Amino acid sequence: MSVLNKNIAIYKYFEEISKIPRGSYREEGISQYIVEFAKEHHLQYYQDDMYNVIIYKNASSGYENHEPVMLQAHMDMVWEKEDDCDIDFMNDPIDLYVDNGWLKAHGTTLGADDGYGVAYMLAILDDDTLVHPPLDCVFTVQEEIGLCGVKNLKADNIRAHKMIGLDSGGEISTCVSSSGGLRCQVDKSLIQKDNSYNTFKLTISGLLGGHSGAFIDKERGNANKLAFRMLQHLSDEIDVYLVDVVGGAKENAIPRLCEVTFACDTSIKFIDLIFHQIYKDIQIEYEHSDPNIIYHLEQIPQKSSYSYDLTTSKETINLMYLLPNGFKAKSMVIDNLTTISLNLGVITIKDNILKACYQIRSPMQSAKEELAYEIEILSKLFNASIIKESDYPGWNYEAHSPMRKLFKQVIQEELHEELIEEATHGGLEIGVLKGLIPDLDIVTMGPISYDAHTPNETMNLESFQKMYRVLITYLSKL
């Protein structure tokens, strides 16, 4: 049974795509639906081997000489549900309902991120009464797990040098910059030996953490860095032999927990005396930004049968202590915008190799490369190596944008509000597209929605309709 008015095209298409499983890596069904839509509407289309789709629509009468415009949204959604929800995401539709003008889903994520953008494009492609220039409607996959789909696109398949990104909401706000990213992994080989010393575990916990794009400038503690800070000071006093390290969960999340197991020939009382002094300093330094940091030291009753030798243990502790981390630079043009940062997100030991994984962020390619180079040189000093991968470009702020200038006018005329320019230190598909088409002129737009990636996700239906009217008005002026 429909919960939305199917006479309203954007409602109709949002409800239809909500019936199709479309989690990241599971976009084949929604991709085929969009291809069939193109065939039924006699529209030219392109589908690549990852299931990205581009649909091309000719200009309306009188607009044939206007420059093409790209509309872009991602097909995939985040699958999250409440503990008591028995949905089978692989087969069941999203169970939509309306609550006082807000669209929600029973027990799961709604998929407004980025279902609203997909619905907007389908509605525009379906309506031959609209006035618009030639359109390249780009539907991408795997955005939610690392912008993977958009990286597979080729510039030859896109005619447009103007773009409207449909993955940014808020009605009167538009994004003007995003950071690119680079994943960098430090590998340090360790030499295993038999162990006869007492074995201890240091745990750093209680930190706030957070997304490394949004919170890296908040001076929050990094559990990995704090753990090796304490070990560095301990190793100045005694010989420390590493046994294991488990720190952080994701490269793009500031680590909240780190556990380091080590062996040494001393008492827990002596170790705790040194750790406690460092901990008091840490408490003072993070009193206002991360006040609940906890350290815990325990002696493991059963000694570890092995540890890593003194030389490679010492090199590793020195390296982890010295490696850069955190906020590096801010914009001098946009208030409160971080422009360069790096996050030492995950540290593990596997097959006698310590792996320390970074997420480096900046809209400037040179800044990312310089940080990676700094890590590489420092690593070599301690007989470690680095691997660089998953490099994607950013979108640096451009003061002059004809698209944004016109969009400001439309927002003023249609909504009687001033357009707010916002920037993000996170990565966006727009950055990849900007790298693909360097002269791309971009605006972003969308309705009011909240709590994406959670079962509380909701979208305002009045705003959904309002911003569609703004979109078609804007297209008519391009």
C-alpha cells in the first residue's frame, strides 16, 4: 500500500526505489531499474561495469544551444536497523511511513541519503513539459563505502561542464569545497623471539572519537598516539618488548580505544608510576576537549610465550610516537574550515608486521602528497615502509562561480532567503568529478533531512517538494 501520493512524481519515484534493495555493493537491482526506465522513456543511457548509470536527455525546445548540465546523485544507501527490527535488507523493501509531515522508515534507515536525488532526476527525466538545457543525469554506486563508483567514471561519457550535486541538503545552503583523501599505510616488520618476562596490557579508552573529517579540529585525543606516548616514556627507563597492538576501528574515525600488550623485566608498580605521571599531564592537556580519557594497566597472569625483539620494538615505539597526526591547517577564506589533516586511525600487528593506517585529507593534492612524503621519510628512518592507495581529489574553493551566482538569485526569488555557503573537510563525489573535469562549475542542493545513516533518518516532505520546484526553476534559467 502506498504511503505517498503517487500523483506527485518525486513521491512516486522515491517510493518505487525504496522497494528495491540498494545497499552499498548491492546496487545491481536499482541500476537495472534505472536502465529499464531509460529504455521505456527512449532515452540514451550508459551503464558501466560497476553499475553506474548515466542517462542523457535532450534540451527542451529553444534550449538546444544551451550548455549541458550534469545532475548527480548516488544510488546506494546505508543499511542500519534497530535491534528489534527483523527486516531482510537483501530482499525486503524499506517500510515507509509519514509522521506529521516527515517521511520515515519503520526501524531502519530511510535512504533519503541519497534517494531524494535519485527521485529528483527520475522525475525530471519523466517530465517532457519542463524547460531545461541538455542533461547528463549521473547515478553512481558505492558512495557510502568510499566514493568507489564515481572513481570509475570517465570524462568522455560526460558532456557537461556545469553540475548540480543532489547529495547536500538544508534548502538554503550549498557546498563550496570538499577535501580529497589519501589512504597511507605504514608497515614495520618485527622480529619475534621467545619471551620469559612479565607481560602487561595498557588500555587507553573513554575518548570521544568522531569522524576524522568533521572532528579533527576539535583537539580530541587519539588513543593510538596516547598509548605510544606512554610507551615511549616507559622505554626511556627500561627495555620494552612489544607483543601485540590493537588500536582504532577505521582510518576515517578518530580512535577511541587502543590496547598494547608488552613484556618487560620489572614490576607493575614501577610501570604504573611512570604511566600515572604521563596520564596526569594528558588529563590537563585534554581537560576541555576530551575530559574522560582513561588508562588501565594490568599484568597478564600467563606470560606471553613470545615478544618482539628489543631493536624492532624500540624502533616501532619511536616511530609511532613521532608520526604526525591531527589538525594541520585551516582555510584563510572560509571560517572554521580545516584544509589539511591526517588521522592515525588503525594500528594492528599481523604476521609479524605492524600496520599503521592513515586517512589524509585536503582539497589540495600537494598538501596530501607532502604529508605522505613526511610519513615516508620518517618511516625509513626506523626501517619501515609505506603504501599509498585510495587517492581521490578534493574540490578547492573557487571565489568566482557563475553557477553559484545564479543559484543565489534563485534562492532569493523562490525562498526569499540568502544562500549560505558551506564547506566540508570530508570527501564528496563532487571532488572526484572536479578532478575528472577540472573546469566543472558546481552547486549543491537538497531538502531538509536529519540523522542520515541511522534508523532515525527522516526527510521533510514539504521541503522535498519545495526544493524540487527550486531545482526545475534553476534549470530553466541555465
